Amino acid sequence: MNIFVKIKNSIYNPKYYSEVIEKKFSYSFKYLLVFALLFALAFTVFVGVRVVPAISLLYEKAPQIANYFPQELTITIKDGKASTNVAEPYFVKVSQEYKDSEATNPDAVNVDYYVVINTTSKFDLDTFYSYKTMALLTSDSIAYIDKGKVSIYSLSDVKDFTLNRATILQIINKVKPYLYIIYPFIFVGIYIAGYMSVISHIAYLLFGALLIWLVAKIKGLKLGYKKSYILGMQLMTGAIIVTSILSAISPKLKFTFLFSILLVISALINLRKTAAKHVTSTPVA
């Protein structure tokens, strides 16, 4: 059977599932492997459409990145301690362009500065919030906002270095020639990530099969846990597609237990009493 027909049937086709119940483990497992390959291909194309222009833009604009770093500022890290050549506290103001581009990002909306440097004092949470900054560099640590929470990273393990506009431009000029070379590695990485995102649901099915088993019991179907697991490898097709589309539209479109709810719905609409004659276990192929 054509894989695209199988995908369609896996989303909805009660008659198809009455046949799948007779199949061995290898049938559904092979389906999942092939579906993962196709899903990964679609995932790579979708992400690639975004990544390629971004890398091209980065290649063109790379030299300008250094201009965002204040010309007069030099930061030195030595023996796990930070120091600067400017009067402190020193403020690096957030551009209006950044605020507009991050209008839906709660971490960026309520801040006025990219970073505040104050190496003359230790970290203090109240002071951090009063600065309205995304990051605060103190004498021995850097604090930053991450998903609404303040995280602190100690400088004790940071190797000695000096950071200013000249060093940033030097790094950019060294890296820029290699930007296009990394394309193949990026796409391979994206493809593997897409493939594994599907295959990883095999572990989820250890729990998901219990939901399918419960649905079958409610509908009067005599399915064992093993058979529920086998069916689950195809029943979760729709859930994988829907949740992936929602994540692609916006990472915020994530709902607790949505995948499990969609799996239960798939089981409810696809499993019919015509399968009641089937046994509770099947030999694994």
C-alpha cells in the first residue's frame, strides 16, 4: 500500500484499523519508520526555508554586528572577575527596532537595556529588576532573564579574555567565510531532529498504549496492551501532525496533554466493535 494512503488511513479509517489489528508488530513499526523519514523531509524543508535566508542575511550583515557593541567599551575578564574601562553603572540601551521585532516576547517588552554593567557591586535581585535590563554584568557573575526567570552564571570558570568592538569584528571576519560551508551540516542536523521527534514517541507509547487500551475497553474491544501499542504507532499519526503544525505556527500554541487528547480522539473514531473478535495478544515479528 502507498505510504501516503497509509498516512491518510492512519489519521482516519476504521476499516483500515480493523485490518491493522491482525498485523504483527513489524507492520506498524515499519510504517512509523517510513512516516518518520517523510516527516523529517517536510520538517527540513519547512525549517530550511527559514534558515537559508537567515544565514544569507547574517553573511551580508555580519560586519555590521560589531557596530551594536559600544565603541568606547572594553570588558575584561581576568581570574573570574570582570572589569571595564568606563564609568559604572554602564547602560547599553535597547533599540526600538529590537523592541518592535520582539513585541510578543515577554522577556523583551518590559526592558530598556540589553545589558547593564556594574562590576563595583555584587548581584542583587531588587537592583536587577530596577535596572529594567535583559542582563546584568557584575564583578563575578552575569545575570539574565530566561523565560521570565532570572538566571545567574558565575564567571569563575570563564577563561581570561578582552571584549571590545575590535575583537568582535576580528571574530566575525574569521567566522564569515565558513558560514556557507555549514549549510550541509545544518540540514543534516535538522533532518535528524525531525526524524527523532517522531521516533521518540515510541517511548511515549508506553503510556499512550494504556489510553488506547482504555478506549478499546470502553468500546467493548478485546485488545491487550501489546496490541494497543502496535495500533498506537499508527493512531498517533494525526497527533504528531497537528501538534507539529501548531508548534510551527507559534511555540506558544502548546497545550498540556494535547498530544494525549488527540491520541484518544484518534482511537475513539478509528476503533470500532468489528474488531471485538480479535485476540488480546499477537506474536511480535
